[in-house]
Amino acid sequence: MIEQLASNPFFGIVLSVSLYLTGQKLHKRWPIPLFTPLVFAIIMTIVILLAFGISYESYFNGGQYINMWITPATVALAIKLKKNIAHLKKNVTAILSGIGIGVIFHTVIIVLLSLLFQFNEELAATLFPKSVTTAIALGVSESLGGIASLTVAVVVFTGVLGAVIGPTLFNWLNVTDPVAQGVAMGSGSHAMGTTKAIEMGDVQGAMSGLSIVLTGIAVVILAPLGLMLIQLFF
Amino acid sequence: MKIIKQLFWLFTFSFAGEVLSYLSPVAVPGSVLGMVLMFLALQFNWIKMEQVEEAGEWLTNNMAILFIPAGVGLMTNFGIIGTVWWQLLIVVFLSTTLMIALVGVTVQAIIRKSHKQSAQTAKSTLAWKGERVID
């Protein structure tokens, strides 16, 4: 009976949204990474599904209606890009070379570590897009033959980690320039880094939002190269 | 009605992106192509910002919630995670830390260099201080 009721689309939607809202409340009261609404909602949904023996397929009957909004939301990132294009024009060389070098370096690191840990092709493809915003990472992971849900988990973890350690890193390395801070947060830890960047200042926030989109595009452009490396080594 | 019209544009560009992705020989996510199309449309004034702004910003500002179902999909992959979890932790930790550090340092170095040059040519010493040289 539980499985039958859980197959109703509203089950998945109500469960996901209510846990997200609960996470928001908890995070306001206790701002620890575990209570980041997305992290909390994913973990608790899994716990509840497992506890009641509900299959992912039943849950996804409702989940798919949330999932389908990812594409239009990604398309809407164009609005952020358009609004921040003036910031980009002012420091175009620094921003584009920073992101370009960062993405290439990131690809190299992923390939090296994947070789070191003897990951297979599937896992390397899963990890390749990990620093970009979830929507783009999902698409890239799927098109390279990675495991989409694992990519989401890795991307979320990257975002939480980046938001937590970013400011400390800037302190250690004496990165004080607000543009540099924003670009680093956005390209290294996407939307969650941007949330932190917005707290750091207006320039940081705008630059971080812009960098999410630019890094996403850079990763998409570099994806065929990533695929080549993966096929070469794995 | 306004929201419906705005969503209509977002859905139209989403579908256009998917169609283009299907037709393109290289694997590019349809959502990204849709975003590029939308950006071009805004840039060249084929559509106006007001025609998409409200619904679009609402979606991007609340994007996190959309990834719950995809993330819950993890439960179908416990097998793989069980065998490589600590390697994954190391990969994420190293790559994220190094990426943020490298990008931050690189962008700051290039900005300072270009400001130093322009300051020198203008015989100004203001930008030498380094901090907050932009704006």
C-alpha cells in the first residue's frame, strides 16, 4: 500500500519541498553545512525512502516534475549574464584567463587523481564537470557517460566545501581584490560559493554569479577534450 | 498572465536548445545551448529583459530546490560509493581547494599587473597600493 501511495506524483513533490523548507528553518537557526537546505533535503529524503522501503522510481514519479524545471532555470542564467556583462567588460582579460586556466587545471587534476585511484571511465566522466553549476554539470556528465546522480552529489559537496573554505583561502593567500575573490568563488564552487560571495560584498556577488555561467560554458567547450583524455587514459 | 508569458519564453528557449543539441554533432547540453540563445536574444534585443526577468530571476534564485530529485538518485548508486567514498572525498577536497586558490591568485595578479601598467603610463601612484584598485 505504501508503494502505491508513494507512486502518486504529489508524494515526491510534497516530501522534497517540505524537507527543503525544514532545512531552511534549521539552517537559519544553526548555520552548519549539514543544514544547507539542499544537503538536508537530499539526505533526509533518502533516509525516509529507505526507512519505508519506497523505491526511487516511485519517488521520481513526483520528482520528475521538479527535475524538469532545471532546464528553464539554466536558460534563465542568461539574464544574470546579461546583467553583469558590464563587470566582465571592465576586467575581461583577467576574468577570462583566470577561468580558462582554472578549468584546464581542474581537468588535469581530475584526470591525474582518477588515474592515481584507478577510477574507471564512468567515474572520471562523473567527476570532470564537478566545479560547475549543477544544471550544466548534469548535462555534461550525461553527455560524457558519467553517473548523473553521483555528479549531483559531488557538485553539491564541492559547493558546500568551497563556500566554507573560500574566505580562509583568500586570507592565507592574501587575495584581497573583490573581483578576484568573486571569480574564484563562482568558478570553484558555483551557486553555493556565490551565496557566500554575496555575503562578502556586492562586487564579489556579481562577479561570482557571472563566473558560474562563464565556467559552465568553458567546461562545455572543454568537454570534448575531457572525453578525449578519458578515452585515452581509461 | 504575465508569469505565463515569461515562462512561455523560458520554455521556448529550453526547447530550442534541446532541438539544437539533438541536431549538433558534439555533445552539448540543450540547457546550455538554450542559455546561449537566450543571451543572444537579450543582447540583440529580440526579446526585452522585462519579458523574462521576473520568472527567470525567480527560477535562478531558487535553483537549489530543483536538484533534490537528481541528488536523491544517489540512493541507486550506493554500491559504487561504498567502494570509492574516501577517494571521492580526496578528489573533491583537493580539486576544489586548488581551483579556488589558483583562480583567485591568477585573477588578482592579472588585474594588478594591468592596473600597474596603466598607472605607470598615467604617472599615477594611486593604483600601486593594490587593494581595491578596481572602481
